[in-house]
Amino acid sequence: MLTSIFEDFPAWMCENRETARKQGGGKMSFSQSRICKGCWQQMRLPVPLRGPASIPFRAFGIRPSRMNPNTCTICELMFTRVMKARKITVDVSVLFADLRGYTTLSQSLSADTVSSLLDDFYDECATAIWEYDGLLNKTVGDAIMAIFNFPIHHHDHAERAVLAAREIQRRCQLRRERHMAEGAGLDGSELGIGIGIDTGEASFGEFGRSHRDLTAIGTVVNTAARAQSVADAGRILVTKAVCERAQSQTADSKGRAYRLKGFEKPIELYSI
């Protein structure tokens, strides 16, 4: 099973840790860190994120990152200013999740309702991803991209990605049921989530010239995105590499070959 998300991270640096453990029948929930977990792990620098100690840092633009509020803006700038490199090769797990039926609903529901549904999707995905120390790298229309194992490193990052995917499904299902109960015009078949995950080496850094974008690129990213595109609503599809590295979470999964856009040969994906 998943080890504590605070492994190698002092307990006093996290707020409401015990309360978080008790939510959802003992499941770990997202807990806010007092200092940047990325800077502490990478450089052993206790950069304050919250509380009075963080005020001087905010004057210099150092504040919680929008990609993960337990990391800071120093982590986002570490390539050019700290590591003196635009990109590095990292071992990561990449997760893509897409909100199914959004385009159809946007034509039948009010703009405010559709906007609220999309906000809920982003919020639930973010909470699930941050719960397992992932980075919510991108939100594009009705889809998101998350990265695990950078800048916060965990040896079990593939397992964390799988657990985050399941938590996304659980949270979004509860949101959908709530909207149905409130009479939002949903019959239960809309707004399912399709998720794809792959793991392996990728290039992470700042890409572009006129507009720089902090993200990961590589085959792992492409495979995860394509796996998401063929995942049915409510399903999670992962690659063989994910199955091998997250065996405790994928032991009963069944695989089959999929024809993915941009790949010459079929790719074996497993439904979990």
C-alpha cells in the first residue's frame, strides 16, 4: 500500500495532518504544508509558504505555486536560476484526465451552469492530484495534465498516479450525484471522466522562445494523452510500465491492444 505522502518530510511542517488522516475512513486527504516541500526535498531550504514567516518572501514574489500549493514559485524557476538549465530528464508518471460530454452539455445548459461544472472538475482533480504530491501542470479546456515525481520526489510515483486517478473518479462521481440531486439538468450519464497514465523518462523544463511553458514532453506524455483519449467515461487506462511499477494497485487489471493515434504499432493498455 501507499506509504505516507509525508515520507522524509517532518510532520510539524504540515497543517491539520491528523485531521486529514481521519477524513474518508482513514484515507489521507490534502494537507497544506507550512514550507515548500520541493525546496526542502531538493535543497533542504525551509521556504515558508504560510504564516507570518512567509510575508517577507511574498514581497519578493515567492508564494505557493498554482501547480501545487505545497511547492513555491522558486520550484517553477529552478531550471534557469537554480539549476542553470532549461530542461532536465526526469523519471515521472504522467496522468491525463478528460471531462466527457462537456461540449454537448455546453449547448444545452446555461453558461453559468457549464462554467460551474468545469470549475468543479478542475477543483476535484486538483485536490486528488495534490493529495498524492502531484503537479497539476496544465488545464486545457475540459482536460487536465498532471505530473508525479517532480519537483517532489517519491519512489512510488506510478502508484501515486493510479491512486490519484481513482480519487478523481470518486470525487467527480460524488459531484455528479450532487448536481443531479440539485436538479442541474443531468441524468447521470454525462460528465464521466476518462483517464490515461504512463510512466517513464520525460524532458521537463521550459519550452518555447516568445512564450515559455513549464511542462514535460516525450513519449510518456504522448502515450498517457492517447490512452486518455480511448478511455471510456469512468475508466482508467494505464500502460504496462505502470502495471509493473504499481503492482499493488493493478494486480487484477486486464490488458488489450489499442490502436493509438501517432503510434505505428498497437499499444497494450490495462483497465484498472
